[in-house]
Amino acid sequence: MKTNILSLTFRKVDCPASASVLVGELRVDGEHVGDKYALNVHALAQALLREGEHFIFTCGCGVPECAGIHEGFKSQIAGDKVVLVGSLPKGGSMAFTFSKAQARNAVADALTAAKPLVDELGRQEEGGETVMGFPHVPYGYDDFIENLRT
């Protein structure tokens, strides 16, 4: 079974009516995945940490059903592998097998790299969501990165 490589980057999107946000871009083996949807970075990280159903992709408003997504990706963790299986209305079915360490470190590294901008944006609009799935609060963000690294 092929092991896929996960990468995560962020790009800043300026919003005229509110504070700017960081949009996560998920790539698997270098290919952008789910580019027609918003990436819930918190749900992605949770899928790498816990088995179950995770709504990794959603609507920009945060409600998956709004984008026609009625089932989340299924996460299975066995040994040093994480398998994510799911489908998107615009994208079809997909299944990925990741090295648990590689995938978790890729997400943790991306969150760490984005932290200075998250802090800056959080000062602009306290309580706003600067990264999908991560309301900007002073607690939790660093702890979450640490959980991914263990």
C-alpha cells in the first residue's frame, strides 16, 4: 500500500468587512485536495490523532451541510499509519494512507509557522476565528501543536 505525503500551508485572505483569515491548503503528494471547500484545520488535526468521523472539509461558514457535505472523512489509526477515507460532492471518493509521524508533524509545523500571524490577526479581532476550526484564544493552540508532536 502506497504511503502518501501530507503537506499543509496557509495563505492570508483579506476580508473587507472583517478581520483577515488564514486559509489552510491541504496537499497530498503535492496535489491540492478539496480546493472547492474550506479546510477545517482543527478537524484535520483531530483526524490524525483520533479514529472516527471528521469533517475535514466544510463550507466557508463552517457548516459542512451548507456545502453539500453530509459525511465526514473516516480516520483509522493502526501502528504507524493513519488512513483517511471519504468523499466530496465536487471531488469524488478519496483514500489516503499517511505515516502518522509525517502527517502530524506536517500539520504541527504549519500551525507553528502560522502562529505569529495568528497572534497578529487575533489582536485585530478578539474572539474571531483566524484559522478555520481554531477560535483565537490564548490557550489551546500551543497545546494542540504539542499533542500533534507526541
